[in-house]
Amino acid sequence: MFPNYLVINAPSRDPKQQWYVSDFFRRVEQWDPETTNYDDLKMGMYELTQYPNQDPTQAQRDAADKFIQDSFDAVLRNGWLSKEKGLSDGYEKMFGDPVHFVNIDYVFDGETLNPEKPEVLMYYKTREGEFLLGVMYLAIGQRGPQVAGPLSKWHYHIDRRMCYERGVLPIGTVDEAGNCDKGFHNIRSPEMLHVWFFDHPQGRFATQMGLSEALVNTGIKQVRELQKANN
């Protein structure tokens, strides 16, 4: 079902291999063995890898290039550079987030890293309208496969206020008593992987999604050039 690059160093090939976690907002990569005691983690964003402090192999670099290209090809085929087309195909604004637009059907379809069905499209607002600069994949009920080894770090959020549909999709926050009006309370989000279609300063799988106006404009220019090159 999935392209061959998914077999390159995917965690499922060695489920006993240690996972490592780093507090993203620490700003300095410091990889510690993963803990499942989330009570010890402060609110924030955490990156995950099975390849701490390792350089990618050429095979992993090739896998990264292929996955990014396949993701962009799918966006072009489906016309998702247009936000209107994305909305008509079932994508909708994610709760509390102006950039991420989620397709609920794709979230719960049991597939992971299918370029034809990215769970999230990322549209950035500019003075000229909204532009798609990347997509985001979710891993529901499984670990996020590191399709490009150390290049493809996944991430998750710790937030004790959130309510999630079926425990994984944010749909609200808890009330004063700590209860959810709808959905279920969950401390940890599912694992996520960004794929950027421009030269993000932190890499094409960068966790950082806060982009300056100048960087958004650079991204738009590069996406348009990539679109032209693929026509």
C-alpha cells in the first residue's frame, strides 16, 4: 500500500530500538530516553527520534527527497494549493489553530504517511491571500515512522487543558472542573510530522511552524517555482 521509502529505517523494523525525546522550547537539542510518565513533562512541544545526534545516510536523504516530492505531487494533483479546493475536499480549520486545516476522515482512516491523504494542510495568511506551504501527517495508534531517519523527527504536544475527539483530535478545552463538554481529556497529542515545500531554515521536516513574514514570502516564491517546474 505504501511506497518503498517507508521501509527505510522505519521504527516498525526494530520496535525495541530506544526512542529519545527533546523539549523543543529548550532550543538546544538534548536527547533523553523517552518517558511515558507525562506528569513529569511541562506543557509544551517535544520532538522524538530513534536517531539522536546521528547524521543521515545517503539512502535516508534520498528517502526524504522522494517523500517530499510525492507529497507535493499529491498536492498538485488534488489542487490543494488552493485553499478553496482543500475546503471542498473536506479539510477544515483545526480547533484553536489558524494554520492547520484537518481532514477528519483521513485522521481516522487507519493510514499513516500516505501522500495522497495527508491529515493536515498548512495554509499561511498573507496580504495577498492564504498559501499552502506544507502538509502535516499524524500517526494515530502507532509510532511515527522515521522515513528519513534522523532527518524526519516527529513531535507531540503536552497540554493538560485539551479535549480530543476520540482522544486524538483537538476539539476544545476543559471547563473549570477539568471536564470536557465533548470529546475526551488527554494530556498528550498524537505524533505529528511536518513536510515543508520550501527551504525551511530548520529543514524540510522542521517542527517550527512560526514563520516570519519574510520567510513566508520566500516560501511562497519557492512553492510557485516548484509548481511551475512540475507543470
